[in-house]
Amino acid sequence: MMILIVGRPDSGKSLKAEELAMDMSADDKRIYLATMIPYGEEGVIRVTKHKKLREGKGFVTVERTRDVGALSDVYGYINGVKASEATVLLECMANLCANVMFNDNDNDCKRLSEDDTLRYVVNDILMLKDKVKNLIVVTNEFISEDDFDHDTLSYINVMNRINRALARESDRIYDITEGTWKIYENDQEHDNCIFDVFKDTDAAL
């Protein structure tokens, strides 16, 4: 089962994701897949905050900044937890997208196109989905503003396209973009409601 949780920063989506992971996992078989590269003091503070939130909740933490689809292949068993039997919480899509698009693993910081980023990230997530018992993906909703630079606008556009593509592949979507939780089953209703802001983007791979 795949669940997509979407909201704006500091909306409570991370806490909701952790609650769902605990409800869905058996025998404490839950993995927290952290994708953030903690740049500077703010990044360290954010990582510390999330670690504190999940204290005592039975998560095994794995840090992968990209290529998350290889989780089972690389790790197999993680502290006694078999990835294929686990509920995996991926936190979060915004970081994963940025890591791939701006390719921090390369010395020249090569920038991928929107189309290449879309294909890379969505295919990676779908690969992960097929290898684990349950997958919960936390993602951000972004709205463009006139004063954003070209790279930021391009990043927001591809994030919106990724969200639409993942929405189509998810069994359930939790949305808190308007301050209250709304739940959508995968019956196409969400394509007209939850992602109206993305209606002019092309999510085709």
C-alpha cells in the first residue's frame, strides 16, 4: 500500500505520517527513510526536531539522499528489520527532488532537466513501492511567486508534476494544505480536488 501525505511546511504532515506508520506496521517493522542533507545550522535543527518527534516510536532510521529504490537491495535486513516486510516512511519528497535535480553527488553540481528529474524520482519511488510492504511518502505543496528565480520556479514545477504522478499511483492521499485533514481514496477524485493547483502541469513520464 502506498500513501501520499501532502501539505505545506510545518503543517503537521510529518507527525501524521509517523502515526500512520505506527498504525500500519506490525511487530515494530517500520523504517524511517531520511532524504535530507542537513546544510548549515537550520538543517541540523530540522533534523534534530524530526529525530525528537520519532523517539520511542520504533523506527529504524536509514539515510539515503537519492536512489531510494535500492533500499532492499543495499540493506536487506536493517537492525533485524527486513525492508520487504516493513512499513517505510519517506521524509521527504521535496528533499529527494532537490538532491536529484541539483545532483549534489557530482562535483560539478550538474543540474538535471525537469523531465529527467521527474522520470528519475517517480521511477525511483515506484521501485521502492514494489519492494516494501507499505510506503508512506511525505511531500510538500508549493505555489510559485513572481519574485522566485528561474531555478526555484523550475524546482517547484517539477515538484508539482511529481506530486501529481505519485497521486495517481497512491492508494490513499492525506491533504492538509488548507489547515484541516482531507482524505482521498484513489478513485480519481483527488485528481480534480487535491491537486487543482497543479492542473496545468504535465505529469506524464
